[in-house]
Amino acid sequence: MKAAKVGALGKVAAWGLCLFIGGLSKGAGFEAETLTPPSLATPVVVFGADARATIETFAIERRLDPAALRRRYAGTGIVHCGASHGSGQLTVADDVITTAAHVFYDHNGALRADSAHCRFVVETGGQEISTAIELKSLITGSTHPYDEDAVHDWAVAKLARPVREAEPYPLAPETRESAQTPVLYVARGAIDWQAGQKASMQDCRMRDDLKNGAEGTREFSFDCAAGIGGSGSGLLDRDGGGLLAVFVGFRSVAPDKPLPFSAEHYNFAVTVEGAFRRAVELQSALEATAAK
């Protein structure tokens, strides 16, 4: 499905802080303008009760050590680019991040900002660490993510310096995910959650294989709750070890209401496969070569 002029229900697009296209939200639907506070109608696509949890709550419910969990998932951060933000994560190397393409490119296919105004921010040891993103290194599935199928909405970029203070996520084993694959969704940036600053965690499942991209990526629906500002957050494998996919957007007839998961109410992600996976491997290999 293209995020173009007509949405899933054939309705005319409505534009604003959040991009809604006949129930489809993509791109601006998951960019939070930093100077604009969230309204009471901020869409949060949930399926029944909101199952998101802070790292502390997630750990306590599973009898895990919160401090150890914070260290393990410190690689999830916020991508600030110009006046907008999404999410992303250190992947394979400590100077490589993965996210969604629309975090960097606007409706016209223009970069949102230059490298001086695009930064990746993680929180570790109780402090925020901000690092510039080298936009000249950017590899994406599309430079016009608003005009193309969501399956191309992925991005890989190098950082100006390694973030030694956080552990990057490895890639999940190269197997074909299928419907009902259990995942751990680790997100930052959702403006309705802890003022967009703190991480949320939840267990859920990948659901339907919606579309295959020519470059080998796939679009999957999934049933974790997600909100505006979280684009690019990672879906990790069952034990939370390896990155499987990145969150891109939602499609819903009523994104601000808790409804059962269905073909008219779901979030969707793009798998780290094919060209996306090769881009991560290329960028991380550059880091290894430079270190020699």
C-alpha cells in the first residue's frame, strides 16, 4: 500500500501534525514536532489494554534485574532530525543505527536536516548521550517513503563517533519469519509515553505477511501497542537478542481507540532482510575496517 493520495478506505488524505490517509498513518504520523505538545487525541494504536511497560515494570513482572535490562537495551534511542523525531537502535556496530526512511526524508523526498541537526540520543547510566548522524553514509530503501510502498521504508546510517556506552543489537538469525512469530518490541520516542523520553517494552507477535519488496524486505503487521514518535523502533526476536524488523506505521479506522487486532486496526513493520540486512552488514564492516 502506498502512502500517497488515497488511503486504505479510499478517503481523501488529511494532513496535519499526524498524517492520516483514510486510516493509514505513515511518515508524519510517526514524527513528533518537538515544539508541539501532544493533544488529547494523540493516536496510540493498541489492542485492548495498553500493554506497554517501563523497563522497570517489565523486569519486575518477569523477576529480572531492572539495571541489567536497562544496560541490555540501552542501544534503543531517539533519532532527532530537524524539527521531527523518530526512534532507532544501534545495530551490529556501535556506530551504526537502523530506523525508518521517513525519519530522514520528508513528503517531498528532501532530507529533513543536515548532519549538524540530525542526532541519535541514547540514555545510559542515567545520562543522555547525543551523537551526530553522518547523513552522507545514509542507505535507505527509498528517498521518497511517502510515495512508495511501506516495505521500502527502512534506513541505515553511520554515526560520527562510536557510542561505546551502549551495546548494539545483533541481527536475528537469517531465517524467514512467519505469522505468529513472538517478538519483543523495544521503543523510545512515543510522545504519549513518558513524555517521549523513556523506553517502553512489550511482548507480542508478528501477524500477517502483507507485502514482499523486490529488495528482499517484507512488511508484517504486528500487535504491540505503538504511538506517534516511535517510528524506527526495533522488533527483536523471542529472547530480545537480535533485531528482526523496524516499526514503520499503523493502519486503523480508529487509531485513538483500543480495538481488537484486525485487518482494519494494526501496526506494521519492515523486516531486516535482503538489501536492508546487507546495508547493515556493509556499514558495520566499514566500522571494523576503520578500526584496524
